[in-house]
Amino acid sequence: MENNGKVSIIVAAYNAERFLEECIKSVLNQTYNNWELIIVNDGSTDSTKEIAESYLSEKVKVINQSNQGAITARNVGFYHAEGEFLVILDADDIIYNTKLEKQVDYIRSFDSCENVSLVFGRSHICDENLQITREAAVHMPDENYSYRNKIFETNLFPIHAAMFRKNNLKKLHSLDDITIPDWELWLEVIEYGNFKFHNDFVCAYRHHESMSAKKDMSEFQIKQREGILKKIVVSPRFLIADDRVKFNVYYSTARSIHKFSGFNRAVFYYKSALKYNIFSIKCIVGLIFAWFKFNV
């Protein structure tokens, strides 16, 4: 098809030998041709480096570095990216072969009428063998509520479901704070233009055993949620937002922390939410449950 702007796909890989090759092949099989793949090998001790370098070409770059973590690795890829558009892909996931074509066409369709900084589609959650188990959640704003408000409440979509413009961004994620990196990125990207959803499945998110242990790290999850809240509440847009937005931000934070059994912190955020809607039954019920240390 006609090339319509280069896409840089950034893959941070650490000990990813089990799934990296499938990830790479999903990029090679794209129907859209104007792309570059940047694989940042983050100090792997398995055969990740050898697998990645076996695909070296004019379009596939491999950067090897000591282990510094996925956030730093993504930023290294960002600094080397030459594309107009960016896609972030984890080394154990895949993109479907029309993702780049559909998303470049879609974001380009707004060029003459609206400032759009990011487009995103649907994604599947799969097992280790890429057998689909369910659809990943997509959090859409309801009527009279914009993405600019909804992004304050929740991480809207999996990172590899999106494509966004590279211009204006200085980095992908901050390196010094505990936050939810993807969510923090969307908070910055939306400052440069609107988000648009299209109803196509564009990628698969692989869920496997090595990820389950990470999801049980409740204290870390609570710190992440509170870290992203700290970013939100100092945003100029949040400071001038209406009470509905502020209620939803604190209520969604309370619910999230409550689910990780952070009862005392949940009580604090339920109370914060009630400042903006004192008659909210769901918030009062959540507060009572958290006060008596019952899970939701």
C-alpha cells in the first residue's frame, strides 16, 4: 500500500527468548511497509540478544544495554526513533498484520479537520499459545464526557492497542517516580490532541505464568495508583475540572486501592471523593466496607 508516514515500533526486551520471535514476526508481516522496528535488549541473560540480532536489517535495529528496566529501555528506543508515529509493543505480545495500515489511515483521516494525537483499537487477551481467552477492557467515556476527563479516572486501553504522534514528546515516561507508565504517557499525549477509537482488533496481549506473580504485588500496585494520582491532581486541567470529574478521580482511586486491600488508604480516598458528591451511595457503601476492612 502507499506509504503515509513512518511508524517506529519500540520493543523493550528482557529475557524474552520464549516469545520474542513471534513478536518480531508480527511486525514483519504488516501490510503497511513504512516502519522501523527498534528492539532494546535490556541486559538479557538468555538468548534474547541472539534472536533479536538474527533479524537485523535496514528496518530492524537492535540496541544492547545493561539491565536498567523497561521504562528506561523504552526511552532509549524513543530517542532512536525516526518515525512520525510510535507504537509500543511488549516482547511477549503481538500486533495483527493490518494494525499499522488501519491506524495510520485512521489518524491521517483527521489531519484536515481535527487535531488528533492518538488512535486506538481493540485487543485480545491470550494464553501462552496465543489462544484468545477474552477481549481486553476498553474504557470509553459516556455521552457528554470526553477522553480528556476519562483519562483522569483510568488507564483507558493496553499500550500496544494505540498509535500516537511522536512530535512534542520529549520522552516516553518519567524515570524517577512510581507511577503506572502507560497511563502517565497518555496523560501527556492527550495534551497535544484528541484520542480517537476505532472498532478493529489490532493486537494480542499475552497473559502467562510469569506475569501472575507481578499482579500479586498489592503494595506496589497501591503505590503505583497513588503515584499516578499525584500526577493528575497537579494537572492544570484537573484543577479547573468540574466536581463530577474530581469525584470520579478520587472514587476510582479508592476502588482500585480497596481491591488491593489497602483499606486505610481507600477510606481516605472515599472521603476525598465525597467532598465532591456527598450524596453518592456507592461511595458511602465503599467507605463503610473499607472502614470495616471488607473487600469489594
